[in-house]
Amino acid sequence: MAYGNEPTPFQRWAEAHGASKALDGFGMLLEQAAESFYLWRGIRPGTQALRIAMR
């Protein structure tokens, strides 16, 4: 996983070789953090607004 504003070389390679989508894993990181927060605190945070703000 790599998180950044630009596609990684691997993402570029995947798209050049027919991948319909190449994601950086940021969404998975955010959702895992939200799930952990829920397990620890009993509150499920909304992630959509956070996803937009962090991008």
C-alpha cells in the first residue's frame, strides 16, 4: 500500500496492462481505522466526510 496524490509505478503498470481500476489502498486503511475505533470506543465514525477531507 502506498498513499499519495499521484499513482505509483505499479498502479500505472496495472492500468497500462488492462486493469479497469488501480486503487492506492487509502479507503481500506480508513475503513480499518474506523472499525478499530468502533471496537475500542463503541462509536462507529462516519468515513465519507473524512475521506473527502483527507484527500
